[in-house]
Amino acid sequence: MEKAGLEVVTTEVIQNEIDVHLRSLKSRDVRIIFTGVYQDVALKLFCSVYKMDLYGPKYVWLLPGWFSQFWWRQAEAYTDCTTEEIVQALDGHMTTFEDFASYNDQPSISGFDRDSLFKEYYRRLSGNAGSLHAFGLGYDTMWATALGLDKAERTLRERRQSLSDFSYGDAEMGDVILGSVRNISFNGVKGFIEFDRNYDVPSVAVIKQFQGHFLVL
């Protein structure tokens, strides 16, 4: 963003008084807005966006791409706006998410392949499962955490220490844990997992835009 000459004008933590935060954005003449909210909050947010006229070609709204399909059709269950009003406010917004199609179909470290894990996920939640993107991320994150802590514990034992001795003020042990996580690698639901120098896992992003009641590539 800095290289592109973009400036972060403000950061708002949305809780209950959505209109207060939107008025803050409007007063600062903000035009590109990144959001990190769940879909029920997104419905309330865009109901207020519609009422305050904070949409249209002058604004670029970016939302998470893991919401349920046609989530905006639930508008009247959470807001006093109609579905059409929410759709009008959402028109032109963009979403980003990890490319589900690029997920690995090879067995993960657990021994299960992607399809088997997804079937078990749906079975346990009686068909009321959320986003598969979130599931893949969560599953691989838990394995990365477990493997990282296991590696850290083995390193600490060589120093006659243990994770049970951990305290938030122990910077040295914190470095051991971070270093251990950074150096793990394994086959997960998303594919081969390893971390770069920024502790990120490289992945392919999909960007879609909302046009005429649909998200399109």
C-alpha cells in the first residue's frame, strides 16, 4: 500500500454504534474501505451504508470472501432494510479469499485427504457447516500450532526447560516458539504448508466483484 501511495486514514472497531463509525469515515472522506466482519454484522453495516449513502462509484468496499452464498438475502432477518436496499449498497464491492480450487487433494498429515475431511466436517455439524475456506484454514492452523509447539518443546528439553515454564515475560522462550513454528512444514488441507520469513503461508487469492446480485470474477 505504501508503494502505491495509499495512506491508512483511520481504523474503526465496529461494535454496536455502526452509524458513529460510518460518520467518522464520511467526515474523513475515506473512499477505500477494508472490512473484517462476520456476515450478520456486514448486513447491519450495509443497511447503514445504504441509509447514509456511502456507496456507489466513489467508494470501494472490500469484504471477506468466505460468507455463505447469497448471504445478503438474509437482510430482513437482521436489519430494517430490504434485500434490494442491501444489494444496492453492495453493488460494486469486492471480496477476497483463498483459492479453494487450488487446495491439495493429497492425504494431509492426518492421513485423510481433503474430500474425506470435508465430509466428516459436514457430518459432525449435521449439514450446518460454515465456509470450507474457514475450515481448511482452521484445520491447517491447528496442525501448525501443534507441530510448532511440539518442536519447541523438544528444543526446550535440550536446554532443560519446558513449555510448562512459559511466561509472557520470557522473550527467549517466545523466540524459540516462533522459530519452531517458522521451521515446520507439512502437507495440509490447503496443500504443502510452510512459512516464509514473515510467518505467512504463500497462497493464491481470488478477487470477485458484486455485479447485479452476483459475485463474479
